[in-house]
Amino acid sequence: MTQNIYDDPDFFAGYSQFPRSIDGLEGAAEWPSMRALLPDLQGLSIVDLGCGFGWFCRFAREHGAAHILGLDVSERMLAKAQAMTADAHITYRRADLETLALPEQAFDLAYSSLALHYVVNLDGLLAAVHRALKPGGRLVVSIEHPIYMAPSRPDWIASPTGQRVWPLDRYLVEGPRTTDWITSGIVKQHRTLGTTLNLLIRHGFSIAHVEEWGPTDAEITAHPDWAEVRDRPMFLLIAAHC
Amino acid sequence: MTQNIYDDPDFFAGYSQFPRSIDGLEGAAEWPSMRALLPDLQGLSIVDLGCGFGWFCRFAREHGAAHILGLDVSERMLAKAQAMTADAHITYRRADLETLALPEQAFDLAYSSLALHYVVNLDGLLAAVHRALKPGGRLVVSIEHPIYMAPSRPDWIASPTGQRVWPLDRYLVEGPRTTDWITSGIVKQHRTLGTTLNLLIRHGFSIAHVEEWGPTDAEITAHPDWAEVRDRPMFLLIAAHC
């Protein structure tokens, strides 16, 4: 089973304080770019892989989606999602993305925000998602950027000439990365950008857009601490279709 | 016009000493991976964008290509290519990739090795290449990897804990990068991986494969100095089709 960090009480308490936990989609820096990749949601059947507190499920419903299935491995997150949702067209279900089974050709859109970099069996998951999408169906996902995930010590350093730089190493060495984020021992799965794209292509997806997210000038004015993203990307957004 | 560094006598003399200049394709670390992306060349009409000494043009002809057009901006390189070629089915022509005009639907394959990262007007070039390919035609290209190109000071440093790391910065800041390689003041055009892929998609290409080249264990045994590539990729290989 996926490491279920979100049901760790300390992690859950810490994560619940994040802007994206309190303010929802508007608290996520990359949301405007994710939103720009979405098709018109009117009438669509949608699955959200790693739905967390259900912010996207409710957004999709408010924008006319016909039915949304929100999946997450964390009981705590699903309980909070359910408590914030009063809509018979949104279904939350506990599911392990490592061994996910979905009905065939059932969805128009598969959405996933910052969840797939925890999945070891991405190959199996993408096969299941491709089968679950209708012909012409879409996939819109974000993951942590591999440049952000790769290093042995993923934190800024000063170069010998005094510049703040990102100490990249092990970019082509794929596999687990154990980091401390809120609590210690969080395990993520590092894959190169090429590997992720080739996996999608092999499972029958056509790549429609690849975005290494960065802030606009206006966003940096509003959030000066986001400027560092221009030195090394943090989020990777991919849109694909069947 | 593209900065024509290859006609600088000092640069040309230096470049001519490189393994890939002396040994041809077999002297290029990434060649086996590029070759694996090629279709069967039998009977194909091919354009080589930045053909240099013509090694690939001759390889393609030896493998049954019907006609190969080798384009380069460097008169010195074309002269040497011509001197090494005695084949009426290979044509070399001086051309500036910034303003390239090609006949429409004339080629089955467009090939380019480590040339497109010098091109400012990649948008115009890809439009011309897409028009020049037949329906179903292929594009196989290598460029310097954007992780390799991006940094203010693109050379290994020691981190405060003594590790050798690649000092990444300015990854999302696209535009010219001036470096010293053989001679000083070589100007390359840095684009993120996403930008290059999205440009291809916008011009009608389907992405077939994205490879951030790294050496195999056997290659590292034979060339121990190649191991550093696993810490930060140097070449980006892309296969696409119309």
C-alpha cells in the first residue's frame, strides 16, 4: 500500500495548516495553470486521483460536472472532504493508487494534484487510468518536478562564489527519495521527466502540454518568496488525452 | 544569421579534435540512443539540420536512404563533408536554420544532432520542418539538455558538505546563455523541456519519445568520466511524428 502519511496525526495536523488546505485551490500556487489545462467540465464524469479534502471535486461540481469520484488513501482526509461536501453527485472512496481498479471507459477526465510522485506502481496506475477513460478522454496531472525531487540534499546552498543555487545530483538515478516534509521519512518516487512522459505514451496517451510551472511577475510581486521557483521548478503539470 | 562559430578557425581546429569529429557517430556517446529512435531508413528521403561533417548523411545512405539533404551554416564543415562523400544521393547545402525554406511534404525524416539549441527562431524552424515532412513523417533530434544549459555558471561545484553538485539556477529563465566552449562567447538558446515539447505539439507533431540520455553501466565501465552524467543530464533526445 502507498505510504499513508496523511493519516499520521502529526503530518495531518501540519498539512492542515497549509494555505492549500485552508484556502483550497486558490491557496495553491500552481492552480491557475492547472485550471488552464482543464477542458470545459460541463456534464463530464471525472475521477480525482488523490482528492485530499475534495477541493477539486467540489470545484468540478460547481462548474457543471455530472459526477465526480474522489479517491484517496487517507481516511482522515476523506472524512474531512465528506464533512465539507453535501452533493449526491460527488462520491468519495478510499482507494490505494498502487492497486487501483476502475470501471472501463467510465470517465471523461482523470485529474490528479501532487499525488502520483508517491506511487511506486505508476505503470499499473496509468494502465488502469487509460482503460477507465473514454476515447478522447483527458488526463490533467501535477507532480513534484523531478529537478525538485532528485537531489541527495534537496535544499538551496551557497556556491563558492556566493550565489544561491540548487545542488542537483542523481537526476538520472530513479527510485525512492526520503525527505523530511512536515514529518520525517516521507518517501517519494523520483522519475525523470522523460520516463514519466514515455510511460504515458506507452499506455496510449498523447501528450498535449507539459508545463514546468513558474510564477508570473505579478505573482512574484504578491508573493516574493515564489521567485526562487524560477531558479529550479517545483511543480510539473502534464495534460494528455486518449 | 545563426552565430557561425564553426567557421571560426580556432573553434574549427578545436572541434575537429573531438572524438565525434574524428570517429564520427561512434565517437558520440548518445549515438546508440539516437540510432534506436530512427525508423528503418530504407528508401527514405531525409533532411539533416546541422549536418556538420556529414557523418549521419553517409550513415543513412549506407543504410538504404534514397536521398539525403545535409544542411549546415558552416562552409568549412560542408567542405570537409563534401570531401568525405562520393555519393550522388547526398546533397550538401549551406543554409541558415534561422530562416530555413524547404520544399513541402518532401521528406520522410528530419534529423538533427546538437544543432537546434543554437537557433533563436525555433518556432519558425519547426513550422518549416513540419511543412517539409510528409504525413506520418518523423523528427529525431538531440539538443543540449536544458539542465546543462540553464546555470549562470555551468560547471560542477563542491557543496558545503563536500559533495560534487551541479549548481542549478535560472532554469525557468529562458533566453541566451553565453559560455566558453573551445573558444569564448558561444551563444546557446536556453528553453525549458516543456517549452520545446509544447512548440513541437503546437506545430502539429505528436511526441513519441523523450530521452534524457544517460550512460549504461557498461558504458561507464568503458568511460568512467561519463558517470557524472547521471548527476545531471547533458543531452536531450526527442522523437516525434507528423
